[in-house]
Amino acid sequence: MILSSLTAISPIDGRYSNHTTKLRDIFSEYAFLKFRVKIELLWLKKLLTLNEIQISLKENEMINYHLDEIINNFSENDAQNIKKLEKTISHDVKSIEYFLKDKLLKILGKHRIINFVHFSCTSEDINNLAYSLMLKTARDKIIIPIWENIIKEIKKIISNYYNFPILSRTHGQPATPSTIGKEMVNFSYRLERQLKQLKQINLLGKINGSTGNYNAHFSAYPNINWHKVSQDFVTSLGLVWNPYTTQIEPHDYISEFFSCIARVNIILINLNQDMWGYISLNYFIQKNNSNEVGSSVMPHKINPINFENSEGNLGLSNAIINHFVNKLPISRWQRDLSDSTVLRNMGVAIAYSIIAYDSLISGIQKIRVNEVQLLEDLDKHWEILAEPIHTVMCKYGIPNSYDQLKLLTRGNKINSAIIHSYINSLTIPEKEKIQLIQLTPMNYLGLSTKLAKNFKNQKYYE
């Protein structure tokens, strides 16, 4: 059977492959090999700059040219050759080393510099840097842009409906009104905080040998400051240097990275569920696509499938992420291999998130606010004005105000006439009565309109 979107086991590469193909250049086996080849050869280039290696300037320039050519022209055929070696020797990084030495032998002949491929490195020196670069690429090119796009779509709702009233529901029951814009501000603000945190997470790397102490490096060249060489190399990759590790970089930053993604996913699950509920209440109307089918037997249905799809895939992503967060920072003594197979699934967790993000954006773009339904629902619930009336009664020292209004409104059908009659019966200043009578469920909005308007005009985080 030929592998295709129809025969793939995972929906990541099957049903939802159109959402995840952009991740293949970062998290596929080919991409992982390419990142590791790059690290190996950049480390070799770093060694060539050390006086103790004794390579002439002319040789250095020639070798660097060929190393850059191998990096820039790394192909799927090269990756296949590495995999063939791995099948024989059963070691992925050693296969890369053999591949590169063979490639350089054909280019340079029996040049002594070939012996410096993978010099003093343990496999994890290469792998940890490759993974860090993979996450950096995913964050900068995929995750940040799509988070910003989600926030942008939410802000469109804020801008269009910052002042449009909506009946709030606390514990699912009618409660003090808000505005559509303000309710979306709540989500946008939460997401922007997490976006800022993701940008600030340091992506770490190390290159310090078998147990983190430069033992092999020092035995060969004791006069080189390997700690400084390690720092310079890691930072040259655009990463933050971790100076103290065992054989592995301990992955704390990976836990931090994915914890941030998980928090955003939880916020978006909350948003998906709220939007699903609002659609159920007919507060939002979905666009009617005449070509789509909502049910195999009920012709009338337009289901909120984008929000449901997003919620489900966010849950799958977080299930994997939770294992990352709990597993990756732990390694027995100086190293065990239980993290290796887990790390290879980073792209899986991100893929489920990307599927969810795309679905959420699509869902938001398909909805519009049902202004008529919102106003009708507000007009059915004049009992919510018991709150401001009670508050004003407290202001003027009227005893048992809460209990009086509880008796009037709780479980009873309330309309404007009943509310106005009660207000007129109060022993409070006439101006207070006038202000209370002017209140309706549609305009009892507090500062919600102002809060939403201010938010849409400001950028809280750069």
C-alpha cells in the first residue's frame, strides 16, 4: 500500500495533512537529520577557528566552502543514505558521523580534518541543539504567527461589537450584562500574556561531552578554554547556553515551552466552549454554506463543527504535552534514553495544536452576531436589575434590601412594569429613582463598553 493522506495511520498526515505540511520541514525525520547535519558541520567549522587545530587560513576557507555546500544542499537522498547506515549500525547520530566522514573523504581526500567530525561529542551534544533549533524555528515561523492571527480575529469581534450588550450567565443562569466586545477582551488579554511569555522563554543548548565536564576535550587539548568555546558555539546558533548539565541538556526549557502552549490551548478550549454555547443560544449565527451538510438525517442543521474540532484537537495536544512536561525534565543519574523517543513526538503535539488553531480561526470567520436574539433575551430578564436596585438601597441604609429583592424576583417572571413600580415605592431621593428607572437590561453595562473600547485602541504587549 502506497503511503498517502488516505493510508496514513495518523490523521496528522492523513485527514488533516493540509494543516500540518508546514511542520514537515521542522519535525520530520528528514528535517531532524538535516538539523543534526548542520550542527555537526557548524561544530567542525568552530573547531577550525581554534589555533590549536592548526589549519591554515587558505585550507580553512576551502573546507568551510565545502561544509557550507553540504549543509545547504542536504537532500532526501542524503537522508536515505544516513538511514541505510543506521539500519546497519543501529545508532542514528553515529550514522550521521559516518555519512559526513565519507562525504568529506570524497571531497577532501584523506585530510586530517575529517577526524574532527563529531570531535569530543556525545550524541546528545548534537541532538539537544538540533531540537532547540527545531523549537526555535517552530516558535518563530509557525506558532507565534498563528497565535497572533487568532488574537487578530478576536480583536475584529472586539472592534465590531465593543458596545453591543449580551446577557451574562454565571453558573449558566442569567446575570449582570456585559458586551460582546468585553467578553472577547477577556480572552484576547489572556492570550496576549501567554504570547509575551512564549517569546521570552529561553531556548537552551549545551555541547560539553559525555557527562557535561569536557573530559574528552580536555584530554586532547588541555590548554583550550572549552567552557568558553561551548558558550560561543551555542550562542552563535541563536540559543541560550546552558553551562551546567549531565550528558543531556535537562529539558527544563522544553517543559516551560510546552507548558506555555498548554496554557494557551486551555484558554482556547474555554473560548471554543463559550462560542459553542453562544451558538447554541443563537447569540451567534454561522454562515450558511449551501454545499455543506450538517447532519446525515436532519437537513436543517448547521453544526459548530469548527469549534468542536478545535476543542478536541487541543485536548489531544495537551494530553501529549502533559507527558512532556512531567517526563522530559527527569533523567536517571547522568543519562537514560527514555526521553529520546518522547522528544521525537514534539511535532505531533504541535501538529494537533496547529490543526486546532486553524479550525478555531475558520470557525470565528464563519460567525456573525445575532443582534436581534441578544436584545430579545436581555428583554426577558428584567430581574437582573435587582442588583443595581439593591446596591442603591444599601447606599441609603435601607435594611433587608437583599431579602426584599430576593422575594420580589427569585423564581418570578419580572418585567419593566414590576421593576419600575418597586423603584417608585422606595424611600430614596427622586434623582436616584429616575436613574434606576432609566436602567434596562440592555444598558446596565457598567464600564464594559469603555473597557472594550480602551482595549481595542491600546496595545498592551509588544
